[in-house]
Amino acid sequence: MYAIENLKCSTTDYSQLHHAYNEKWMRSWVSEKFEVSINGNDAVIGYRKGKVTTDNNSRIAITHKHFFKKKSQTYAKIKFIYFKTTSKFNVAIEMPLGFYPSGNIWGKCEYIISSSSNNNTNNQNAKKIESNLNSKEKEIINQDFKLIRGSSGTDFFYNQETSTLLVRNNSKYYNKMHKKLIDNPNYDIRIGSFWDKERKKPKKYMFQYKKPEKIFANLNGYIREIYVQDPSVSDILSEKEKYLYVSITDYNDGMWVAARTEKSD
């Protein structure tokens, strides 16, 4: 038996950012609300995997490398520190050579410890996924994916050779649809999108949903991934308007989730 540490965090102060960056930019890296899961030396912040560098009576420190392209050597280093005595956290981002560091972001977390003795969900899901994936799907997963668009809770990666979109999201509705695809790879999950020059809260009727040629789920450590293969997903490369809104929906019960994304550099 060993302990799994969980943090439910809320960001409260973006005022100490370096003058080169604004709050909007920082929210795409450190959202207003996020969770941290710590299992031994492994950690997940939101949906990003990191490594625990310190965990003692006073603090927990986690470092995550954000690679700008899959299998690239160019990355930003995100440093997260949770102070157990005050329940506060600090995040700072070291950008690649030639860029200013981010400055400091502050917030507070609720600290929760749970036993892992009966928590084998991830291992069971990983085995289930492995048995469900066919050789073509495993080949797709092993391809290089480029980060195309992102937001505070969502990243979209794209592989042009296979016309495949890789979606990572940390919302509860996304997680539910991910589980349904794990339990039933033929479950009817559909994708839709629309472009707009304004920021808005989209309604479901704004999206034109379609059933892609192939959609399947994968578990990359703690990160829930959905792969969507279809010629239409190449639209993510376009720049029709400033914002691209992408949604996935459970066609059977109407559950849906949408994300507003901006182009990644």
C-alpha cells in the first residue's frame, strides 16, 4: 500500500508576470482551476505529465518539460511548488533560450491523500486499451504529432501523413467519453468544429458534427488521449478566423464538450 497525493488548485494571482507576457497568455499554461495527481515520482498537472523533484514535510516540487513539437529538443520547463504549511502554490516557466522567463504565478490548493491499495483503474484501463487497439491504431499512436492549437485545458496535435488529430483535454465530460471509448471502441463519438473571429461560449447547434472514419482512445500514463482519423480534421491547419472551436459529442446521450483554441507557434 502506498499513498497517492492529490491537489485541487485555484490560481489567484497573475500580477507578477514578466512585462513581456500578459495574463491571457499565461492562462493557456496555468489555468484558473486545475488538479495535480502525484504517484511516487510521477505527477500529472492538469493533463501534463511531470516528475516530482521534492516531496517532504514542507513542500512538493514538480517539474514538467513542455516540448513544442513531439520528439523535439526545444521545450519550456514548468516548475510547480506547493507549500504544505500555507496551502499556496507557485508556478514559474523557464522558456527556451532567447525568451524571458514567465515570472511568478500564485494560488492555493486543497491537499488530499488517498490509499492506492485498491486503486488499479489506470492499470486495468491500460490493459483494456492494449487489447482493443489494432495494429494500424498502434502505428498511428507511434507517429510524430505536431502541436497545432491549444488552450488552458485542451491541446490539439496533428499528424499530416495519417490525417489524424490527437486530442488532450482535462474536462469531466471528455473523461467520460474517453472511458466509453475504452469500454466500447465502436461507441458513437462524433466531432464538430466552427471558426469565428470572436471569443464566445458556443452552443451545441453551432457545430456540424460528423462521424470520423476512425476514432479511438489511448491512455498515455495518466493522460487520456483521443485520436480522430478523418480527412476533414486537416481543417485544423487553416487560418480562416482567429479562433477555431472544436467539439466532440456522445451521439447517443447528447453529452458534449467544446474548446476554443488559438494557433500554436
